[in-house]
Amino acid sequence: MRFLVVHTHLYQPPRENPWSELIERQPSAAPFHDWNERVSDECYEELGGAAVLDDAGRAIALVNLFARLSFNVGPTLAAWLARHRPGVLADARAGFDAALERSGAPPALMQPWGHPIMPLCDPRERRLQLAWGRADYRRRFGRDPEGVWLPETAIDTPTLEDAAAAGLRYAIVAPEQIAAIRPPDGAWHRVDATSLPTDRAYRVRLPSGREFVLFAFHPGLSRGIAFGSLLASGQTLLDATAEALAATAEDGGFVLVAADGETFGHHQKGAQHALAEALIRAHLTGVARVTHLGEVLRAAPPTWEARIVEPSSWSCPHGVGRWERDCGCAAAARPEGWSWAWRAPLRHAARQLRDRVFSAIERRGDELFDDPWAALEQAGELQGELAPLGRLDELLARHGAPAAPPAERARAVRLIELVRQTLAAATSCGWFFDDIAGIEARQVIRHMARAADLAGSVFGLDLEHDLAALLDEAVSNRDGAVTGATLLRRALAGDAWRGPEAVGLVALRRLGQALDGTLPGGPSAETVGAFAVNEEQAVEPASAPAGATVRGAATWFHVRTLDEGRTAFEAGLDAPGERPWVALDGERADDLPGPLRELELALAARHAARELPAPSAATVARDAWIAREAARLGMPLPPPFGEALRGGARALLATVLRRPEEGGPAALEHLEAALATCRDAGLGPRDVDDLRPALARRLDRELAESVAARGAGTGQLEAILALALAVAGPAALRRVRRRLAGDAEGLPEDVRAALAEAAGMTLDALTPVDAPVRILREDIRDSLA
């Protein structure tokens, strides 16, 4: 039996403000708030129900790719998904469980926690990164990992030794990272990227006497997926993999393809459809068993040995130079005059931070824990979500601080946070790209700033001056007046949220509710990033001639440092067109963090909009015929009519989606009318991209109610789904399609079929994924004959 393994590396670096744990808006990710939201929408949320499409673009199968892939989910991404997109983790766990039951081996690999370049870590740092990554894997999948995705596949002997000591058995590398191989009882011979056979695993004998297994990915297929045209269609990908499989041994031969998970839908639009089609075709035709490396390792244990190139990585031909110096590697073409010399001082600063913090732990960590390093390794259990205070008490009890005074308990918690920020400051993305002022390097510097802040409160260290001196040598390519030291000082001055800022954000939320007439009748508790904010009593609204004012007081608590306090607040908007204001403990707050400024601006815009002409549904619908006729004639609409009509239709849909949730025929009529008007006005998916999440939630809610009512009154819903598909595209029906395929058995079959057709699905997409009937096209069955 031959095996086909496709590994997807799912990862996003930490993007949160290190003080508040909130992600500020990233304009380059527009129309989404930030890059996590954008990549999740375009890729991660697709993987659990990737559609196989027919020639008309209809879904003929929905495939949970996590059940057919080898994959890893980076811990920093997993933590964000748990808070913001838990459905993706649920898809991953469902796929994991299905593959485990089918194969007897876990399909997912773990990843070191902060995505560092492991050969550049010191031994303590490597062990912490592995321990925290392992803990996150157990949290997500309920068992220990067997394999590890090493960031950028960077390896050296100490990295493999530490991975093996942590109980890990195998990793994935690029073929050029293998220096020599030998068969059982045979002689060594040198290999390179073009001569290494990648259809077998290799054992590496380590100095400790342990062994570690390496799988080398197929270079042509992997790079053809990432940078070539292999994802043009499912057939194209399948033909290429079939050709590679034919060159492997019939019994135990395999082809391993490795790619960034973001390739499928984010880097390459629609690539998830090609991948789903190729894997299902390969499965149904029997060309190979589509599986993961855990099963391959059991079926074909390695007999050949290998020696590694060290240090080495897949993405830098200069070893690991890309993450410590100007080695010649760049993310884009190297513009004339640009320099990557900034990488060296950034690396020196990361090392200085790590060494100073770790030295302080060696000298003084026993003031807080009996065995500080054991305690810090086990602190990985606390890193997956915010506020694991119960588990924190267990950790403190296990390691010698069960009855510590509150001040010492808080200091122990801050030490854990200090180590977390120090590990995050080694995130590889900070060095990968082209400028110290890019968002990735800036984020690394923000973690350095937060660590310096915490080092002062935990150990009395003053790190800012020394870090700034090193970072002053890292000069921006875009603006020579900006250095790493500039960015460090900006982070310390502008990013350092404290409790009052969190209370200020809650105050602005209350002001918005007062303006809308929805202010709660009693005290509320809210979470603002890492802050828990609890109002002491019901917020009091005050009269304002043309606006609103609220006042109150709240206690706040930072769950990662145990800082706490109390802040009185006022917030108001005096008149339309004016700027809202916030006062904290009696003083007007003029220099607000970004999220507060955004909320302030949103409140001002909403209140000002009440003075602007509202779109008239009747007028927009009345005039839409002009757009329909012009489209038939191929005639452009004369300005300003076209812009006004499209703007009015879009505003009409936004208004319908913003209304408080209401049920019944009237709500469906409003939604259908708005979507029909958008269609007639010529709006398409790009025009309503920012409205799509709200539309998707609304459609899913309407379908869920229809299922609960066993299909009563679904005729109008059918029309709405068809309109939504035309206006907003398939992504708006992602939830609906999955509900129809998996959770709509209560609907009469003819109703379910009609809704599926309206949602761009065929009847075959409603049957179990492994049933051959899901694949209708005749060429699927004989494509590899």
C-alpha cells in the first residue's frame, strides 16, 4: 500500500497588545479588523467544510480536511481561535478524532509555543518552548503528541536531542537538510535536495543514544503547491501526486507534501477546493491511502539512517542566517539601498533580554518557587486561554507557594508572564521580513518592551536602557529616522494599557447603549482583553440636550498579572458631530489607546448619522430597474446615479442586518427585499465583504429556526439563500451549507434538497463524505485508471 500525506502548518504569530491582550486594528488587513480575522475567514474556517465543486461551481461534497490531513495548529493561533473562532478548533478536534479512530495514530503534530528558531534558542528556552507547545497540544486534542513541526523546519543536534527527551518521535524537514544517508549495515553516502529519496523515513542517531525520525517533504510537489500552479485544479494536483506516487515502493512507499495551511484559501484563493477534490479523488480511486505521518511510521518504520545539515532550515539556504543577520534572504525583491543589517541588533536584543531574565531566575527564582524551572515548564498549562486562575492555584501549590502572601503570589504570576513575553520576543516572524518597522518586527519589540516592564516589578531589573542601546543600531529601511529603539520607546509609552483604560472602554460601550436606549438596568461585568471589569452599581445616565452622558465606577483586575484597582468614570457625547469624551477618576482622558479611539469615532459616526438622510427602501427598489436594464445593455450607469443606487442598496442591507433580531415573516421579507435590491443594483461579494459575517450569522439563524420547525415556511428562505449566493458569494453560505450537510436531517427531504440547491449545493453534498455517490463527474472514478 502506498501513502499520500499532505501536511499543513497552521500558524499566526501573536498580534495582541502585550499589556491589554487586545489586537488593534491592522489597516493592511482591510476590510477585516486584523490579519487573524482575515486569514481565518479566507482559510481556517473553510478547512472544516471545504467544498468539492462541479464544473458549474456547485458544491458536490463538503470535506473536513482535518480528517484527511497531517496538520499542526500553532499555540498562539490556537489561543486566538479559542477566544474568537472556536468552531475552527472544533473542526480540528473532530477531524483529529476521526483520523485517530481510522488509523490508531494521532494525525496532528505539536509546535514549539512561540514559533522560535530552535537552533538559536538556549537549552532552557528550547525546553520551555517544547513544554508549553506540548501542553497546548494536550489542551486541544486530549493526548500527548508524537511528532513536532519545528518552526521553519530549523534543526540542529541539540534541538533533536531536546525534542526526543520530551518524548517526541519525528519531525518534517526539507530534503536539503539531510547531509548523508545509509541503508541498514551499509555505507554512508552524501545526498542533496535533488538526490535524497523522500519516499522513506530516516533515523537519526543522537549523541545521547536516543533516536529521532525525520521525514523529508517532496520538494517538487511542496514548492509547486506553494509557489507554482499545482493548485489550479484538483485534477492538476492529483495528476502530479499520482506521478510521484508511481515512483515509490508499492508496499510502504509514500509521498509527503508540506505547505503553509494559509496557502489554501488565503495565499491562493479557492485552493481549498482543489485540495479537497484531490484528496477525495485519491481516496476513492485507491491510488493511495490518504493519511498522516503517524500511520506511515507504524506501517513502514525507518530502516535507513541519516545525518543532518546543521544548523539548517527550509526557508534559508544559509542555515539559520535569516533570523540573525543580513544573509541575503529577503521576503521580496531587494530594493536598491535597503539593508537587512537590522536583523543582527534585533537578535542581540532578544538574546540580551532572554539572558538577563533567565539569569535573574537562576539567582532569585527560588524566592517564588521550590524549583523555578520545573514550575515554569508546567506553566505552559496556563497559556491556552485567559484567566485560568484555578489552575494557577494548583501550580503555586505544587511548587512551593500555596500560602504565599498576596504580594508574593502576584509576583509569582508576573514571573510567569515575564517568561511568556520573553519567549514571544523570539517569534521568528520578527526577522523573516524586510524592515524593522514592519508589523512583525514591531510586535517582537512590543514583547521586549512588556518584558522589560515586568522585569522591573519582578526582579527590579532596568532593561530598557540596554535594550534601547542595542536596538538603536537597527535602522528602518522605510524611514531612516526610525530605529528599533524608537519602536521600543513608543511601545512603552503608547501601548502600556493599565486598568483605567479598560474601564474607559467599558464607559464608551455604556455611552453607546445610552444613545441607543439599551443601557442595562443593573451593574454589568465585562472582559476587556486581559482585564475583568466589574461595575459597582448600575450605570447612571444623565440628561443631555442632544446627546447622552453616563457615569459610574468599576473595579478592574488583570488576569495575567493580578494587578487590580478601582476607577470612577464618566463618558458623554454632547451633540451630533462632536467628539465623545471620557473622564477617568475626574480627569478628561485625551490620549486614548487605539481601540478606545475607534469606539469613540464609531459612536460619533452613529450619532451623526441620525442627522443624515436615511436610505429609502422604496426609492432604492423603485429605481433598481434602471440598473437591471443598463446591465442587459452593457451600458455603464451615468454618475452619480450608479454610486447613489449602490450606496443606497448597501446601506439598506446594513440597516436590515443591524436591526435587533426579530423573527417571523416580516423579518424574512425585509431581508429578501434588501438582498434583491443589492442584486438589482449590481452589488457583488467585494461590495458587501464587511457585511458578510453578519449576513452569514443571520442566514444560519434563519435555517436553524426552519430546521426546528421541520421546514415550515422555507419557500422564502430558499429565495433568500439564492439571493445571498448571488450578492455575497459562497463564503456567506459557509455555515448554511454545513448545517444542511450535517444538522438538517429533521427537514423533509424535498425541502432540504431545495434549500441545498438555492445554497449552491447538489444533493450529493448531503450524503456521508466517503460515499462514492458524492462524486458525480464520471472522470473522477477513472481519472487514474
